[in-house]
Amino acid sequence: MRKTVLYIAASLDGYIARPDGSTAWLHDEIYTIKGEDFGYSEFLQTIDTTLMGHSTYKVVLGFDMPFPYPDKANYVFSRSSGHTDTEHVKYISTDAAEYIQKLKQKPGKDIWLIGGGQLNTLLLNHNLIDEIILTYVPRVLGEGIPLFAPGAQETKLKVHSSKSYDNGFVQVKLGK
């Protein structure tokens, strides 16, 4: 069965974005290490599908670049219907947990749970996240969109590995 992997970065205080959804703080020049992508390129080779909430999708569309995952099957989850599929994404407004459970049964590479916090929580609560690759950024935001929304169930995970970088990032791989 395919794995669902939450590959994401968070501030030291557990936020994945500012209150307005902005992730620009992740790209601060002080965090750049020449030639280092923190495992991103290698990770992309292991997946063929992305999952994201509608708000996260809007943030991705706001990047000043073409859609970043045109070679992947991309699913955007929304609680409201009426969205129109695009060249790159299919909207899902039915039961997300049920849809993803079926998706995991299909052949293919792993599935990247891009986020955001509400979708992360839904999948966590339905035991649909198999692995988390979390990169902590040494910055306190004070407020924002949390990695997991209120209502996340207590879940015990094992640390499989951790790696620290010269810029202060700490990447932790967790699983069941």
C-alpha cells in the first residue's frame, strides 16, 4: 500500500504559516545553504500524488512561478462544492478520509500531504498519515496556522531519524 507522507516545515512554535497563510518567512536568505535543498529533490522522486487543502492551494497559486507539481496527480480538498477542476488539480468535496483511503489502495508511488493544518488533522485523526518529515525552522512566529488544527487526537510517533543543518534547521522523520 502507498504511504501518505506529511513533508512540511514549521516554526519553532509549531506554525506552518502566518495567520494570512504566508510562508515567505521560510525563504529568508539567512536560511539559505548553497547547494542544499534539505532532501526536497530526493523526496519528490518518491511521490506521484499531492494532497492539499483549498487554502494551501491558494497559497501555492500565489507563488510567483508556474504550478510547481505539473507532473503529479494533485488533489485539492474543500468542504464546499462548485470548484472547477483545472489542468493540474482535481477538486474533492466528498469525504476526504474515505477518498484518501481508496487512493492509498491504488498502485503508485507515495502520496505527499502538503497541508494545511485542517487536512493534516483530519488525516492524523483517521490514521492516514504513515510518515512525517518535519523541518523545524529556528523562528518563533507567535501566531499563525498550526501544524495540526484544534481537535487533533493524541498520537504517539517514533522518531526514525533526525538531522541538523548549519542554518539551524532540524529535520525529523517520524512514523508509527
